[in-house]
Amino acid sequence: MADYKKEIERRRTFAIISHPDAGKTTLTEKLLLYGGAIQQAGMVKGKRHMRHAVSDWMDIEKQRGISVTSSVMQFEYNNYCINILDTPGHADFSEDTYRTLMAADSAVMVIDAAKGVEKQTRKLFKVCTLRHIPIFTFINKMDRDARSPYDLTDQIEQELGIKTYAMNWPIGSGREFKGVYDRAAKKILTFTAEETANGKHQVEESASDLSDPKLSDLLGEDLLSTLKDDVELLDGAGADFSLEDVRRGKLSPVFFGSALTNFGVEPFLQEFLRMTTTPLPRKADIGEIDPMDSHFSAFVFKIQANMNKAHRDRVAFLRICSGEFDRGMEVVHMQGGRKMKLMAPQQLMAEQREIIDHAYAGDIIGVFDPGVFSIGDTLCASDKKFCFGGIPTFAPEHFARVSPKDTMKRKQFVKGMTQIAQEGAIQIFQELNGSMEEVVVGAVGQLQFEVLEYRLENEYKVDIRMENLPHEYIRWIENEGLDPKSLDLTSDTRCIQDLKGNHLLIFVSEWNITWALQHNHGLQLSEFGGAKL
Ligand code: G4P
């Protein structure tokens, strides 16, 4: 097998999703710890200990203590090359998360054992199912009082509509948490919180099987007999495990553990790597692109400006979809219609960047963006040209009218707004026949407006005037050539246009959408602007 194929085959690229506080950052950090990418837990995030937050790039993140933008981390483990796509937990930045999921081949869903499935879990899960990628579940915080494992797995099945298969089963929870039973190996992994020094180092897990006479001392009679009943019930009633169903996103393998204390993290990592897929093929306008195809191809899923104040630069994150990338190679930017050399390709470990010479399908690289890329753009080799399906824009739910306070700052305002919109942090629209001096901004979350205001002030030195609009729903008009002025609409419905000149309507309620459809025969409205999945 060609060397580049061997490299692709050992790649595993996944995103971790969760509702805020379920333990996504802690789990990510522990995976990095096992991969040797960090030496001590607490390096990725340590709000309390005032340690510098490595995955927080922007000042605003530091002020608020939330992870605003996604970061990408690569590490090696047992000859696998792993790319973790970290995603912002805050719901207001979910659009960034949706896009990151487009670059992943599988997802790990972290669930708080006391809370079960939460709002943000549901939303993110839905995006994963659109792409049919494998979804693994890590039920975290078993060292705290937890809901019954039956309840938790039932809830995942009922609310998210995916079958589950418990790979291991917890023995007690909270103070009574003694470990997990590994169903395939038929072994008990015992939990000893004291030894782990709060999970700062790797934990040694000791194993014994169910017939071990020492178990009743270790677990106590009650827990042991509950465990034996549980195991019997699971093995008797549970559905068979099917790796094919896992790979097709129809069955989620469930693991119980505690990221904080490291318990169950390494067995999870090993099993996850065994079951998850190598880089997946991607749809393009010429058909599916095989990752093993020797021609390089990639798409832009994220753009981030001013990651490093000292450099004032803009980085486009590419997901490589096929072939091999060599530093200095020439590629075609399909949307821009021109050849280019990718400058300073970087692999990122949050703030630390490393210039790289080679990267392969499955990898994420950051390249210098001279202001030409947009989200969803395709880059490919000049002797095999095509375009990937693109990334849909998710419908904003908040709108505001924005203009510069000082009209002399018009140029900076337009530059700032355009660049931030290209990054996909916000969407900008204009009034029909309007100018760029006053725009309508759409955002998925209210907090994005604050980030916009902050960034315009800090990075572009423009103070803005912002007036919130009452609209919450957006629909693109699909009928070609339709004059929006001819539409019969309720007085609070507004017609605006996106920067490509497409007309769209914003509504204050769903009722108004129905009204518009009823009063305008043949009107076709769509929720997504841009490519569909
Ligand atoms: P997130 O990225 O999903 O938002 O969650 P994060 O990892 O930041 O974890 C949220 C809180 O839950 C943190 O506590 C973290 O220490 C705690 N946590 C994570 N995993 C476990 C676990 O397995 N067991 C227990 N008991 N706690 C866990 P915090 O006090 O909010 O922050 P910090 O000061 O510890 O960083």
C-alpha cells in the first residue's frame, strides 16, 4: 500500500459534543493526556486555578469563561493519528459547532449522568444524524450521584431516536461508585478515586471477573448482587451488538465513566478507536470522493480572524478529504477560480501552531487566508477539479440593524462586517436597495451580537449602533425572478436581501409565515440559504 494510504488509514477525526458543563472539556483534556499531548490535566482549562486557558483564543472567551470558537487538536495514540474537533458549548455559538460537525467523521456525545439528555445535546445530535455519522456516548460524572443507567439509556433511545448498546455497565454511583463491568471482556474495572489525585495523571485500572471471590469484599453484597442481576438482564434482553449499525449511525455504543477522575477514559478511547471509521468519503458534484484518491482535495469549514493579536491574521481551517497535502503544493480554489499556493500550512494545538510539511485525508489544517475564502469553499488538485456540496447556513433566530456611530468610519465598518460574516460568525443582509452603511445582522445566538460589537471595537476600531429587531424567523424566497414588492405580507414582515442578492423574508412569528404562504399563491420559502446536506 502506498505510504499516503497507510497514513490515511490510521486517521480518526471526530468531534465531541455536549450540553455545557457535561464535561466535554474535561474529557478532551483526558484524551490528550493519554495521547501524551499534554503532561498534566488542567492545562486545557482551569477556570479556578487561573491557569491560562489554552483553547480560549479570544479575550472575550477569557472574560466569560466559555469556549466561543472551536479548536482542533491532533495527537497520536497506539499508532492512530487522532484529530479532535472541539466545539463551543455555548448554545449561542451553535452555528460554529454545526459547521465543525461537517468536518468530523464521527461524534462523541458527552452526557452528564445526573442530568441525562439536555437541550443542546438534542440540537447537536440532530445535526449528527443528518450526516449519518457514528455517534458514541460517554455518560460522565459517575463519581457523582447519577440517574439509573437504565433511565439514561432509555432516555437516549426515546428522545434522540437512536438505539443504544451499553459497552460497560456502572457499579453504583456517587460515593458508592465502584467501577464498571466491561461486557465484552466480562471483567470488572474497579474505581479507586484516591489513587488518581483528581485525575491529574493516568489512572491504573485493575480488572477482575464476576466469579472472583474477592468481589463481595470489594463491592459489598448488595452492589454485587445488583450487578449480577443487571448483567443477566442486559445479556438476556438487550439487542445484539452490530458494528455495521454503529458505523451507519444507527446504534450508539454507550460507556460509563468519570472524566474528572480519569476513570473509564482509556478503555473508552481504545474501544472508540476500534469501532469508529477511517476518514469517510464526501459528496461532490462529480460524485463521491474517496479519501484514498491520490488527488488532494479539501473544503473550508471554518475561518477565524485575528487568532493571534501579534500577527493580526486570518486562518482558514480545511478538512482534507482526499489524498495528501505537501507544503508548498499548488491547489485550485474552485470558488475563486484560481490557482494558489497554500501559505504556511499549520496544524494547531489550540494556541500553539506548528508549521507542517505533510497532511493527509482526515486531517485538519489551518492555512493563511488572504481574504479570499468563504465557508464551504473547495480546494483541489489542478488535474482533478470538482466542488464539494458546501455547508448549509443555519437559519439565524435573532436580528439587529447595525450601523457605525461615526460615518467617517464607514470603510472600517464595511471591512469588519464583511470579514466577520465571511468567517460565518454572523450573517449580513441589506434592505432592498440598501447600502452597506446600515445592515441587518442575523445571528443564531444573542451572544454573537456582543462578540460582533466587541470585535468591531477592538479589531476594527469602529463603535456601532445596534437596534434589535423583533424578527425571529427567516426564509429565503425560492421563486426565481419574483419581485418581492409584489408580495402580500403582514406589516411586520420585512423583505431583505443577502449579499449574493437573494431575496428573503424575516418574520416575527411562525403565524406570519403561514399567512404569507396563504396569501401568495405559489410562494416557495426555504429555511436554509446555500447548500443543502
Ligand atoms: P464542558 O466543557 O462540557 O462545559 O464541561 P467541563 O469539562 O468544563 O466540566 C464542567 C464541570 O464539571 C467542571 O467543574 C468539571 O471539573 C466538572 N466535571 C467534569 N467531568 C467530571 C466528572 O467526571 N466528575 C465530576 N465530579 N465532575 C466533573 P467546574 O467546577 O465547573 O470547573 P473547574 O473549575 O473544575 O474547571
